[in-house]
Amino acid sequence: MQSDKAQSGETLGQMKQQIKSLEARASHVDAKLSEIDEKLSQLVDSTARLETSIQILVARENGINLLEPIARRG
């Protein structure tokens, strides 16, 4: 009986340690996911700016002034 209590206590201690370890890992994963999300947002923003720049350059090459009102273009 005493042995069962000791073993139960040891098992409980191991489970608590595993829980702490898993919580620490989860926190680390959450931080990494936040970092990835932030970098992805930056990439999306950069891609949008790049796309706009390319559209402006293509329009200039085709003789289109994007700042001119559409009605006056053609």
C-alpha cells in the first residue's frame, strides 16, 4: 500500500513535469508562429508594393500615364 502511494506520487510528479515541459514547448511554438505570421505579413506587403511598381513600369512602357484621369487617356 505504501509502495502504491509512492509509485502514484512518482507518476504524478512525472506527469506534472511533462505538463510543464509541454507548456514551455507550446509557448515556444506560439512565439515562433507569431514570428512567422509577422514575416508573412511583411512578405505580403512587399509583394503588393512590388506588384504596384511593376504595373506602373509596364504602364509607362506602354505610354500610359496612370496619374492622368481615365477620360483623358483615350
